[in-house]
Amino acid sequence: MQLQSVVIETDNKGVADYLQQKTTSTISWSTKAILDQAVSFSNAFDYVQFSFCPRICNVSAHMMAAST
């Protein structure tokens, strides 16, 4: 797909904080291991932004995900 810049949104504040290298103690060590891999993969892009989006702001996507 040759993407150079990506924005990755999550509705989990702890995950967003961890990916943004902010101090967080709300996620488990096993989740941190997976997120560390995501950060490692992000080095393949010129620009990556990890951001938090409250679930209430993404009602449509939440409804679709819940229906599968």
C-alpha cells in the first residue's frame, strides 16, 4: 500500500498513553509486550501518530464491531 504516514486511534486511554510514551499503569505486562511490537512496526513509516478517541465519539464503529 506504500503508506508513509498513519494515524492509529484507540478507545483505550491506557493503550494510547503507553503508545505515546506517557506513564501509565493501567495495562498489563502482556499488553505492553504486544504494544512494544506495534511501536517497533511503526518505524517502517515516516510518520505515525497514536491517539485516543473516546468510544462515544465512535458509536458507528462500535456498533459494527459489536454486531460481528
